[in-house]
Amino acid sequence: MKKQRKKNPENRTHMVHARLNDAEWLQFMMQLDKLGVSQSDFIRQAIFTAKVNVTVQPVFNSKKLDEIAMQYGKIGSNLNQIAHHLNAGNPMQAKLMREVNHCLADLQMLKQVVEELAGEM
């Protein structure tokens, strides 16, 4: 006599496929054996109970970020020269004060550009 198939009231129609390397497959099979469940039951349980670590990769315009990084480098170089001059015991001169103000203005402008780019992401 033919064994009658039990009707599944949930009518599962979607299939899931995954590729595993040898180590992952072995771990998967060991878990199935330890728990005594089928592959399908294991995956169904994992959907509702597993914690998944997600790494978010930002999407960015590398040309704009390269330009910004270059500008930050120039400003940093200017500030280092000013700091070296002042640490050498030289007084703050009007020319240095103007240069510092220019650097600070450039930094403020770059901050606004970065904030605008971050808003686009």
C-alpha cells in the first residue's frame, strides 16, 4: 500500500538555495545531527532565532572624496608649518593670523561639503 503524503496546511512553495564550502557544510551537517532536525526545519528556525552580523559598506563618490582628502592634506600641511613656526619661538604675525583664518575658513567649507555628501548617501 502506498504511503499517503501528509498534506501541509502551510503550503510552502518557496525554495532557498545556498552555496557552502567544505568547512561550512561540515558545520551545518554537525548542527543538523546534533539537533536532530531536517535542513528545512533548521533554516526555518534560524530565520526566527538567529542573530545576523551585517557589515554596511558605504556608497560614495570617490572623486569628490579624493578631492576633499587632498584639500584636507594641504590645509593640514599649512597648519603644521604655522605650528612649527610658533613652536620655534616666533611671534604670531599678522601674516600668520591671516593664514590661520584662511585655513579655518577652508576647513569650514570642507565640513559643509562633507555634510552635503553624507546627506546624499
